[in-house]
Amino acid sequence: MAITAALVKELRDMTGAGMMDAKKALTETGGDMEAAVDWLRTKGLAKAAKKSGRTAAEGLVAVAVDGGKGIAVEVNSETDFVAKNAEFQTMVKGIATAALGVSDIDALKAADLGGKSVEATITDKIATIGENMSVRRMSTIEGETVVSYVHNAAADGMGKIGVLVAMTGDNAEFGRQVAMHVAAINPASLDEGDIDPELVEREKSILTEQARESGKPEGVIEKMIEGRMKKFFSEVTLLNQSFVVNPDLTVGAAAKEAGVTVTGFVRLAVGEGIEKVEEDFAAEVAKAAQG
């Protein structure tokens, strides 16, 4: 029996399976739709696909460093309970190790993890653990020295916040202190030259409107904006922030005293930017009771 696009679409609509999985299921079963559904269920693919629409905003960030290269990877699950699962943690650690050898998230999903791709491994885990999961993002940094730090660690090298700091000079203890600062303060960029221009323009626009409401002369307003923007940069750029370990120094000044130059950082926090759907459990039960 010919496996048509219409048949593949019908099976995908029924099971939520991916196109290639649906096509393979139909091929393996000679186009028998019921048998194809069973084939997908046996492989755990239909079950995994049905869960793919559920919000996965928990999970772990894992960090790994190899010489002058560091990576941080966020792997999400639906609940914090699964993030504490040893099986899930082992998978996340493997994914982080695999990430050291690739350049982007698509390559990571295709990377080998124990004889299967990372993406296929996650699909299997969705079927066995019973929650939606995903490799959401990864960030890479390189430098003469790269130091990592994990906040709220669930296991070695993974937790709720993962930070990498790159620097010239060999002072791992200071690098770790900077990484802890980044975890706590969450700077927007390394310095003024590294900050998102849109963020700068938005802040400048707000400060300009606030200054003009004072009714002062234009020359005074310009100086007010200049001073406020300087304060803004000192609050959001890492090197200009007061160092949490010694607030009398900026991070940049502290780095100079430590004999290093901080050249970059990465900070990933679990669930950052994901809109979580808050469910009303009582309403859900009442709705179910009404049939």
C-alpha cells in the first residue's frame, strides 16, 4: 500500500507524532492505521508527542568546562520533582558533555548520546518518566580561563542557575566569586559597549521624559540624562557594578586588583522567560465532576 501524505497527516493528527515517525510507522505496518497507532504507542512516540504541548518550565541548567571552553545548557521538565530524579539528572549531565562538542542548539539535538541522538533520548525519557521535556537553549563561552558556578545545585554541575565567567589570568577563586555575583545580581551585559542598544534607547527615552517633566532648561535636562544614564550603566553592566564580595569596589576594579580581566559571562536560569500557566485545581475538579 502506498504511504501517501494524506495518510501521514491523518496519523499525525491522531497521535501527535512527528512526520518522520508517522511515516515510518505506516511503512512498518503496511499502511494499516490502527497498527501504526499501536506501533507508535509501543515505541512511546505517540505518548511523548501528546505531552509536547504541556508547559515545561522546571528542570535544570547544567554547566561543563573543558580547558578554555564552557557551556551552559537548560533542559526543561514540567515539575521540579522530575528535576530531582536521578535518571533525569544523568541524562542532563550527558547532554551537557555532548554540548561541549557542538556549536548550537540544533547540533546539540542531533548529537550522539549513548548511541541515540539527544532529541531521541529526550523522546524516550518523556515516554518513561511521563512528563514533557525539552532542551531549550545552550550558551557557549571561551577564554584563557573559564570558571563555572551553579546556584541551588541539585547535583554536581547542575542546578537552578548556571553561570560561566571567562577571563584572562589564572585566579579561579576570584572567577568563582564573580560567577556568584553574576548569579545573584544578573547583569544585563559585560560593559557599556556590550549592552543591547534597544535596552539603552528604551532607558534613555524613559529618563528623558522624566527629566522634561521637571520643567528645567534643556541644557540642565541634558546633564540630568547624562548623570542618570551613567547610574543606569553602573547598575546593569557587570564591570561597573559594586562587587558583592567588596561593595567598595566595582567588579572591574576588583578584577584589576586580582590580576585578571573579565572578558565575558553567561547566565542561564531555569524557566527564564517561559510563561507558566497557573491552573485552578478546584475549578478543574468541578468541571470534571459536571461531566
